[in-house]
Amino acid sequence: MGDSRGGCCPPMDLFRSEPMQLVQLIIPMESARLTVAYLGDLGLLQFKDLNSEKSPFQRTYAGQIKKCGEMARTLRFFKEQMLKAGLSPSATSVAQTDIDVDDLEVKLGELEAELIEMNANGEKLQRSYNELVEYKIILKKAGDFFPSAQQSATAQRREMESSQMGEESIETPLLQEQETSTDLSKQVKLGFITGLVPRGKSMVFERILFRATRGNLFLKQVPIEAPVTDPVSGEKMEKNVFTVFYSGERAKNKILKICDAFGANRYPFSEDRGKQAEMISEVSGKISDLKSTIDAGKLHQDHLLRTIGDQFEQWNLKVKKEKLIHHTLNMLSLDVTKKCLVAEAWSPVFAKKQIQEALQRASVDSNSQVGAILQVLHTRELPPTYFRTNKFTAAFQEIVDAYGSNKMLFVTFNCRVAKYQEANPGVYTIVTFPFLFAVMFGDWGHGICLLLATLILIVREKKLSSQKLGDITEMTFGGRYVILMMSLFSIYAGFIYNECFSVALDLFGSSAYACRDLSCRDAYSIGLIKVRDTYPFGVDPAWHGSRTELPFLNSLKMKMSILLGVAQMNLGIILSYCNATFFGNCLNIWFQFIPQMIFLNSLFGYLSLLIILKWFTGSQADLYHVMIYMFLSPTDELGDNQLFQGQKTVQHVLLLLALVSVPWMLLPKPFLLKRQHENRQRGQSYTPVQVTDDTLHSEANHSHGHGHEEFELGEVFVHQLIHTIEFVLGAVSNTASYLRLWALRWIIPDLHGGIALCLPLHKLPKNRLYLAHSQLSIVFYEKVLLLAWGYDNMVILVVGIIIFIFATVGVLLIMETLSAFLHALRLHWVEFQNKFYEGDGYKLYSFSFALIHDEDD
């Protein structure tokens, strides 16, 4: 798309996206990798995929990408091992010469193999160590109770065998019948199994053993005081030492299977006291040796991990860069001679010289005999949108880009951006957004608190920007400069409102009013008289808390909201005119901009003029009556509602213009579009019409793709009808929406009976209205802080101060800030941007190594 700057709007690069160009690069194979690397350092090109018909596995550099993926997996393994060992990669890697990718692959493979071997050996040693520790515990615990348990088991066995010699009873265990032998001396000899079982399973373990052997066993359990590490799972758990005495091989096999099912570790045990002492001594020695070996292995492993950690960030960055380079190379087309690569990329016009310097440097550094070639291509394809922003303006641009998209503010997601060279509302948002916020929030005490909190984020921005923050914290940090401007404007508006934590202060002198007598303190509309010159700046402090000024403040702030809304909507329409003149779209100028300006200002511009005149003249005219009967009875006399000579005639003209502007927007444009289409079909018009309207845009595409495409007049007419109705109704609803600066922020204060929040506006008593922010501050100040101060009790005072601080921070500085922010956001997205902003462009996603740290592995 050419940079056609037509009309009367001067070139304003600050208010539009950067001019873009489509460039073609012809890069020799020997310098391709280094060229792409230098362009990645530059970060000003968005490459087009010239191999979109190929699958990832069919591309030239698929093997290199796979190799980089394997190295990335190895580095993730290293990071997991470091975190497991309580280490972290060094933020500043030791400076080294740039390592070759192949050498890095070999080195990473060797380190991985060494680390895997260390882990395997360490696991084996640790398991042996844990087994020996359990074995030592068994030798000590079982040695204490084994003789008595063996005697009890033998006595029980003899008793059972003796009872069998007599008459068999129904209670005789079935297992005895199978195990009975004529040799009673062999029957008394019992076998035993010793081990450890998890304490949580010990009761079930005992019951299962009893049922499986039909009671033909003797079990002894002793709990261990401290938890022990299980050799199999490696987890610490509480266990019991057990010894099971049994008779017969069948019972033994059953017991062994049950032990395996319950995770009971079995260990050999000798009945001889002397052998037990020898085994304890031998196991203790092995434990000591294994402990030394394990410690030495951990030291060696920690040393290896620290060595890896010193170079981890450098290796990780190298692998990510290589993967990104080869991924980009896969988007390039291989020349038929297979000696060079052809690339197409979008870049800003100002970057052409920098790109040429990068290409030349890559050719020299790679010792290429042939340099890369750059040439600009001419295309009708819509270029991407690129705004040069800094850390201050980036957040305001994010507010604009978030319009109509499913994204979180100040966090990178797919977003809706301005079309190429479309007027950028982000520049105006820098001022208008915090200003409208301050109109609703205005309190210089709360503004200073907000400013101090923001300054903490700004002072620590270098440290915080390198940390991983949560979602809410990340959004707040990303919008720190937006909050800074909001706080500064709130301080200014607070001085205008003369409110500091809802308390009026005599900062600019004494009040111009005083009470005529003591009764004026309870009066609604009388009692205050002017005794001095007008208060020099902002709202007179005498107005706060008195009821004389409330009707005036109510009217003042409501009318101020209308003035601000009409001014911003006019700015939106003017920007639509700038878009039309910039793209040379005369139809939008004559049949969109002009009738829209006439309609809006014939009604609401006239209302704004009446408001200003009423303020200057001090007239008592009822503007509601004037505007309503301007439509219902335009011929009636104005009477006391007349503000200037000839007002009735002016109203007739404005009403006529408003009525004419509606068919002006609706009817001519579809027929003129049809005529343009017919002229192009007959070959009478050779100049392509550059437009921003969706209908014209699609119609132009049809004319290029199909020479005899039918023009659907009905469809275009319906489309224009929708736009006309949308603007006419939107002019009314948008103006009313700006009353949220006044109406949606007001509540009824009733300090004795609570606060009413849900009454309709027409039922609110006009002399009892306050800003919600201000009134909540009054409630917290009077009903918490002053009430606590009135008690002669230090505890109540401290509690009251704490409640006041938490209420101020939680409700006024967080909830009210968020509420005013969302209202200001709505006014910009809907009421302002819908007048001119299409937002159907796509963002320039540059190939840049600067963004590589934000990528997920």
C-alpha cells in the first residue's frame, strides 16, 4: 500500500503507524545463518513463510530444529536437577567465547550422561543406606522383644498341639490338620519373619495375616519413635517393627505374599544374641562407609551442577537463538540453484539502512564472496501495523489495542490493533484517559497515596521487570505509568474539588462565604452570604458540608460531563475525517464526516453552547425545557428560557440541519458507489479508489479478482442504513453515557440511616447528592476515625485508625480506582473510538532475539 497522504490533514507520523515496506532478500547459503542472526539482533523484520505448503518435517532445516529441541530438553533436565539440589542458574554467566552449536551438543550430551550416572549410583547407594538403617533398627528393636515373643509363640503352639491330641473341636484351625505330624518335637520348632511395616497399614496387616493363616501364627509389633526413610519410595514415614512366628511352608508363603502386598520390608534376623551383636556392629560400619560415600557423591554432583549453572543461561540463550534462527530459515525459499535463499519480509521504511548494514556485516564475518541483495517489492497487500513506543507510551497503546479483544490489559495476548496508517487514538489516550479517570476519582489525598504506590513500582522497575510476577501484579506493573498519570490528574482534580480524604482545606485563602446567623448551619438553600472575594482556585471550602451549594454542584458537574463528552465525540469525528483525507476517500468526507458533524453539533453542540452561555450570563433558563420543546413545539415562544437574540431562528436552522443530515448520510453514498463500480467496469476509471470502508474495500477486492463482479446495491444500502441508525442512536446514547462521569458515581448520603444506592436518578433528591468516592470518604472519616477519636480510650482509637486505614486502602484506593478505571475505559472504547477506529489491522511481529526470554520452553 502506497503512502498516499491526501486531503488537508498534514503528515503526522506521531499519530499514525510507521510506513512499512515489503523487502526481498537474496542470501547466499554460506552466510545465511549469520545473516539471519544479525537480523534477529536488529529485530525490525517480520518474515513471510514462503514454504507454507510444506510440513515442518519436509523443510530444509528440520534436522537442526530437532537437534535444538533435544538440547533444550537436556537443559530442562539440568534445571530440574539444580532445583532439586536447591541451586538456581546464575543470572550472570561466566564470560566465554561463543561456543559452536555442534560442540555444545557434544558437551551437553556428556554432562547429561555423567549426571544420569551420578543419579543412578546415588539412588542405589541411598537405597542401600536406607535399608541398612532399617536393618539396624530391626536388630535393636527385635533383639529386645524376640526371646519373650518366641517363648509366647512356642507355648501357644504347644497348647494347640496338646488340644489336638484330644477330641477335635469346631474351633480347631483347619491349618493344623494339614500340618500335623507324628513327631511332636518337629512341630514345636517355629519359623519367623522379621521386618518393618508402615504404621498406617499395621492394623489391616495384622487382620489379613490372621485370616489368611486361620489364626495359626503369632505376631509381635513395636512402633519406631522417629520416622524412617523408606528404601523403595524414598519418603519418610512412621513404621512398626514386626516379627511373625509361623509353622509350615504354606503359612510362610502366604505371609511373604502379604508382606509384599503391604510394602513391608523383610530382613534376616538371628536368634543368637552373639550374632545379633556382631551384625549390629557390622551394619553400623557399613552405614558409616555408605554415608561418607554418599556425601562425597553429593559434593561431586553439586560441583558439577554449579559448573552447569554458571553457563546455563548462556547455553539456554544459545539454544533458543539457534532454534529461532533455523525456524526462520525454514520460512525462506531455496533457490533453484540451491546456492542461495530467498526471503520476503515486512520492515519499517526507516530500517532499510540498518538492514543493509546488517547484511554487509554478515557477508564480511562469514567470508562470503557474494553479498546479500536487498530490494523493495511493490505490493497491494495490506502491511502490518507498527508503532514505535517506549516504556511510558506502551501501556497507553495496550489500552487501545485491547479494544474489542479477549485480552488482559498490559499483558501480551493476541490483540486488535489499528489498520495500517489509521489514526492512532493512543496519543490522545495519554491525556484523555487519566483526565476522565480524575473527574470521577478526584481527591488529592487519595491521589498522593496512589502516586506513592506507583513510584515504588517505577523506582524498582528494573528489578521487577526481571522477575516472574503474578497475573494481577503483572498487570499493575505493566500499567505503572498509566497509574502515574491517573494519580497526577487525580491530585489536580482534587485541588479543583478542594478535597483531601473528603475534607475541605483552606489552601488558597479563606472562604468567600460566612453564615448570616447560627441557623444557617441547618438550612438547605439560604444562610450563607458572600463576605469576601471569590475563592481563587477550585471549590470554596464553605460549600463542603453545607447544603446551600448542593443544587449548584449537582448542575455544574452534570453539565461539565456533557461538555467533556461532546468535545471528545467531536474529536473522534475529526479523526474519522483525517482518516478519510489521508486515504483519499472523498465519499466518506462528504457523506460521513460532514453530516455526522452537523447532526451531533446541531443537537448536543448547541446544548453545550447553551450551557456555557448560561454560566456566563447567569440566566435562569431551563435547558431541559429548551431542548425538549425544540423538537416538540419548535414554533412556541421561548419566554424566560431565551438566552440570546435570534435564538428561536437558530434553533429552527439547527433542527432543519439535523433532520437533513440523516438522509444525507443514508441515501447518496450507495448510488455513488454503484456509479463508481459501473465506471470501472466500462474502463472509464483507471485509478483505484483507496478506501477504509469495509464495503468499498471488499468491492475493490472483487474488482481486482473478478472483472465482472455484480454490485449488490441492496446489500450496500442495508449496510449504509445500519451505519446511519447506529450513529444517530449512538449520538444520543453516547452523550448520555458520558453522564457516568456524574450520575453513575453518585449516591444518597444518609449518615443516620445508611446509604441508599439503588434509587433511579429521577427519584434522587437533588439537594442530597454527592460523589460516591467523596461520600464514602466522609462515612469512613466521620463514622470511623472521628467516632473513635471521641472515645477516651487508647484501644478504641488504635482500632479505629486501623479500620480507617484498611477501609481507605481497600475500598477507596483499590475498589474505587478499579471502578473509575473501568468507566474511563468504557468511555474510550465505545464512546470515543467507535467514531473512527476500525482496528482491523494486524501487528508487526518482528523476528527479534530481544523477546526470546518471554518464550516458553
